[in-house]
Amino acid sequence: MILGLTGGIASGKSTVAALLRQRGIPVVDADLIARQVVEPGLPAYQAIVNHFGQGVLFPDGQLNRKALGEIVFSNEEQRQVLNGIVHPEIRREMRRQTEAALNRGENIVFQDIPLLFESRLQHMVDKIVVVYVPASLQLSRLMQRDDIDEEQALKRLQTQLPIEQKKEQADFVIDNQGTREETERQVEHLLATLHTESSP
């Protein structure tokens, strides 16, 4: 069974992914793959440089994510261009890693996809797990985590589907408002449910 793990920015999805990994569950990480596919010399890297120019590179030729982020966060059209370059490469690699895990005999594989709904990737997974916190908590955690003001944080949140809408579309919800122990208990419960469903 392939599960999509998603949530809102600063909702604690990384914490849940780490808890799954600690329990030996394979987690295919879209963000990590997103960084790998834009390494110098790879097709996506070349396409980014061709479109956005040398200004998005560090002197050593590595991609300057912050410079690129500033362009695309404030310009929807440019954001679409970037997504059009990077997303197909990410999906290809995610499918490859997921198939490898299933071929090894894993019953359950998680795909950690931050923008699962926004990118309409529901077709890539069998069930969806949303890591949830209320929007107000999401905002304060994001400001704290990234050391940004409310206006900047809201701007980032507005690039994503509201967390309440994600929660409504989830097959399973992990409520991450409480302590780490409470989140951990929910992860245990989820895995127990999934093992029951996915066992032959």
C-alpha cells in the first residue's frame, strides 16, 4: 500500500516522517528528491539556469535556493515555470524509489509530499495521511521556525491549500497539536490499522 504523507507548512510532517522511519517504514521524501534532481549537471538544473539565468546560482555553480525562492514566491507565472521543470523529475524518481521498496517486499510505503493536493498527486497514492494543526498554530510555528514576520509567513501559507481543506480530504489525520508522545501514539495506531488493512 502506498500512502501519501502531507500537511501544511510547519504542521510537523517531518516529525511524523521521522517517527515512521524509526519504525522501519520506508518514506520516500519529495523534498529531498527535489534537492537531488537540481544538482549541477542534471537536466532540471540545466533547464532552471537556461530559464532563470546565472543569478540563481552561487559562485561555485550550486543552485541558490533563496534567490530562486524570492523570484517564484512573488511571481505565480515563474513559480509555474519552475514547477513544470522540477515536478516531472521528482515524480519519476519517487516512483522509482517506491517501486524498489515494494519489490523488496515492503507492504507499506509512505511518500512524503508536502504539496500533494496542490500538485494534484492523489493518483500516485492509495490513501492520504494529513498531519494537522490549526491554522493559527501553523502561523505561529512558521514565524518561529523560519524567523520571519507575520506578513511573510502569511504569504507562504497562501501558496498552499488551507490546512482545514487538506484535513477534509484525508483518509487518516494525525493531530500534531499536542506533545510528541501524543503524536507518537497516533503514529503507532495508524501503523497498526494499516498493517491490518494491508496484510493478505
